[in-house]
Amino acid sequence: MSEQQNLITPNYNQPANLPNATASLVLGIISIVLAFCYGIGGVICGIIGLVLANKDRKMYQANPELYSASSYSTSNSGRVCSIIGLIIGALFFLLIIVYFIFFGTLFMEAMRNGGRL
């Protein structure tokens, strides 16, 4: 009966997972994917993922014995993915702005010249 009791009672000595580790990883991965869809979605998800990962990082550094190392590495992975998605998204967004400025200028010049380039 004692073996069954050990299976039922939870082990409170295990370190807990960081609360936002998985969320920051998911948002980091989504930010990389959305970075190629006009860039702004990647920037938004990257910022949110980065904020969540930084919160977890501060929590872990304050009390490392309370949290598992695997959740800390998951949070770090989310932080890295968020930074990558943020950079790619920002570059892609700037590329689209330059694209619109360039072709907008060409279009306006063509309109001034009566439709001829």
C-alpha cells in the first residue's frame, strides 16, 4: 500500500518550470515565421516574446534553486528566437518601406510625365 501512496502524492522537491518559458519560445518561433509576412507581425511577436523571456530570466536569476534548468534554457531559446524574429522582421519591414518609396516615386514621376517613364 505504501508504494501506491508514493505514486499518488506529488513530489514537492522538484523545481518548478518558469511560467513564461514555453510562451516565449512559441512567440519567438512565430516571430521568425511572421517576419516574412510584411515584417510587422514578426516585430510584434518578437517584442512580446522578448519581454516574457526577460521576465523569466530575472525570476531565475533571483532564485535559481526554485526553477528547473530546462525551463531556463527553454526561456533562453525563446529569447534568442525572439531577437532573430525581431531583427528579420524589422529589416523586412524597412525593405518594404524602401520598396514603396522607390516605386511610389517612379509612379509619381510617370504621372507627371503623362504616363511615360
